[in-house]
Amino acid sequence: MEQLIQIAIFFGLTALVGIVTYIKCRKVTRDNSDSRDYFLAGGGLSWIVVAGSLMMTNISAEQIVGMNGAQTLLIAWWEIAAAIGLIILAKWLIPIYYQYNCTTTTELLERKYNDKGIRAMVSVLFMLGYAFILLPVVLYTGSLFMKSMFNLSISVTMLSLIFAIVGAIYAIFGGLRAIAISDSLNGIGLILMGIVVSYLAMHAIDFDLSGIPLERLTLVGDNDSDIPWHTLLTGMIFIQIFYWGTNMVITQRALAAKSVKEAQKGLYAAVVMKLIIPLIVVLPGIVAFKLYGDVGDVAYGKLVGDILPSWMSGAFAAVLAGAVLSSFNSCLNSAAALYTCDIHQNYINANADVRKIGTRVALIFTLISVALVPVFAQSESIIALLQQLNGLYSMPVLAAFICALVFKNVNAKAIKCGLVFGVLLYAIFTFVWSPLHFIHLMALTLAATIIVTLGLSQFVFGQQSSHHQPIPAAE
């Protein structure tokens, strides 16, 4: 009977979000040839929706399950440092994107270098990262949570397929507007329910953290920890600048606001929420260590299943499912935007039906991500693996943006060579030779890529670089 109550509340709340989203979107007319309308919701998002959608796109199962699965306070640095990345996006980068009317973040690179090829290369790197890293991780962690929370007999792969189908429907038929509205509704529920879970978890141990090893309660990591303290001085900040400032999945929400000011208000609201999020994504995992020991990525699902009453666990499952769908459908929409705007319209058909092309791309990415779920199921720590693999494209892409915004007269061919060099260098660091912690290696990859790019520009292509001048205005 209890499980029936859980399931009924779960499906009821999930359906309610879908109905409200449909009502909000049904009267909106859409031009299928207008990429800004479909991929940026016509530039009409309020700051509240921007903030809510940002949080739900970022805080999904891979964050909640993976970070709580680390079962250590140290992992909170990902959230604390994220606030810095958001501030940099709000204060410096968003005004530039708006000034040049960018539909995708990569469009800025084309404007700077007057080269469609750079825009296409970076888009391909983003899309490969989404298809082979981010999307399957989102599906896997969300399905793992549902399976461990409800003790389901259905396989993780089958649960992933269900998530993928529903997420694709949102992305294909609703566009960014539907995604952002559903994100905001689920975001309110997730934060409230997450705080309730943390309170009940602390209540379950009488608010007593004694007995937990001190190394799990410190923010100063030693050399053998997931985040050694010295990595905070090297690669950590660059990871956040890439993720919040150039990553299409995240930045797309801010690009879809009504104005620069509206976008900035949403981003600053997200900064405040980011400083609260460790209560949701870190504290329960530490409590789970005291209750169950070192259980890894199943910690959060097991804890929630044990401490929440049946009606409330059904509600929490609904908002977490919403978080999974949010990250998944947001990533699909961003991948479709990158392909359609940066590749299809630039090289194949400038007047293509945006929705039709976006639908095909979303379906292909959905199939790839579901197929890769069993591969990620073999990993020991999903959050560490995710951050490590992201370096394959994040640092080379960030190097291209830094060269665009900090220097002038950088040769376009040098940028392309630098992108290839950065990917290969980090691949060597990841799969062949890892002399340092991966966060240090990210900083090293970034620095080496910038140096190689500027060196090639000057000594091979005969174009001397210097400090930045304003980007040419869009025609």
C-alpha cells in the first residue's frame, strides 16, 4: 500500500508539472525557421525563470547522487567555486554575448575570428562531450537513484530509457521555453524537499556527527583526497569559468533572458542558491556515512528511502525525476542548437526548418546516451569521473575563448591547431600518463594550449598577438 501511495504521488506531481508547462506554452506561436525563438525561447525569460532553470540544469541526479556519494565535506568546493564562475559570467561575459546578439556561445568565436570553422570545431567538441559524457551520466545517476530509493526490480538501463524518452519529448516539442518553465516548477520543489531531507537526516543521528572521521569533515584536502587544497589555486577556477561562462547547456538560459539586466539578476540569484546547495548535495552523504558506512553512490537513494515517509518520498522522487529530465532535455536542446545554428545553417541550409533539424539531432543524441549507460555503471565515483572526462574538451575550448577575449590578431588556423593540441594533450594526461591530480592537469592543459596557440599564430602563421581590442560589431 505504501509503495502505491509513493507511485501515485510521484506520477501525480510529475503530470501536474507537465500540465502547467503545457498550459503556459500552448498559446505561444513559434516560427520554425527562427532559431532564437526555438532555442532561446524568443528571448523572453524572466530572471526568476533564468535562475530556476540554471539551478535545475546544473543540480541533477549526477550532482545529488554523485556528490553525496563522495560522503565528504570536501566536495562542497565544487559548489562554492561555482558561485565565482556565475559572478564572472554575470559581470563580464553576459554583456559581451548580448552585445553581439549570440544565439550560441560559440557564435562569439566566429565573430572574433571571422571564421565559421572555429565555431564548428568548438561546437563539435561540445556535442561529443554531451553525447558521450554528460547525457549518459545524467541518465545513469537518475536511474540509479530511483532504483535504490524504491528498491525496484527494473534494470538501470530500462529506467534510463524511460527518462530519455520523456526528456526527448520535452526538448523536441516544447523547445527551451517548456524546459525553462518545468525547470522552475521542479526547482522550487527540489530545494524545499532537499532541505527537508537534510533536516530529517540530521534528526536521524540526533544532530551528532561524532564518530565520522575528521578527514570527511574538512574543507582542506590532503594530497590523496578528491580535491587537494592546492588544486583550488590552479584548475578549479578555470573549470568553473568554462562550465558557467562558455558551456552552452548552462549559458543558454542566461542568453534567453529579456535583457542583460534580467539575465544578471537571474545569475546573481543563482549565486545565492549555490551557497545553499551544499546542504542538499553534501550533508546527507556525510550522514549516510555514519548510518551505513562507505556505500558510495547509493548513499543518497538509500538515505531518502529510509528517512522519508511514503507520501513524501513519492513527492521527492517526482522533483528529482524533474531534475534528471531538466538536465537531460536541456542538454538535448543545447546540442540541437549547436548543430542547427553552428553547422547546419552555416554549411548546409541557412533557411532550414529549425524544429525538424533539432528533432533529428535530439533523437540521435538520445539513442547514443542510452547505449552508453551500462559503460558508466562500471565507474567507482561518478562525480570524479565526470569532472575528469570533461577536461577532454573543456580546457581546449576555454583556451579558444581566452584567446578571443584577451588577445587580438590571433590567427584562426592557430586556434584550430590549438584545439586539437589541447584535446590530445589532456587525453595523454588522462589515459596514458597522469603525473599530477587531474585538476592540476586541467590548468596545465589550458596554459599549454594558450601558449601553443599564440606561438603558432606568431611563428608559424606570421601573425603577432597582443592585448585585446573590442570584437567587431555584428552586421
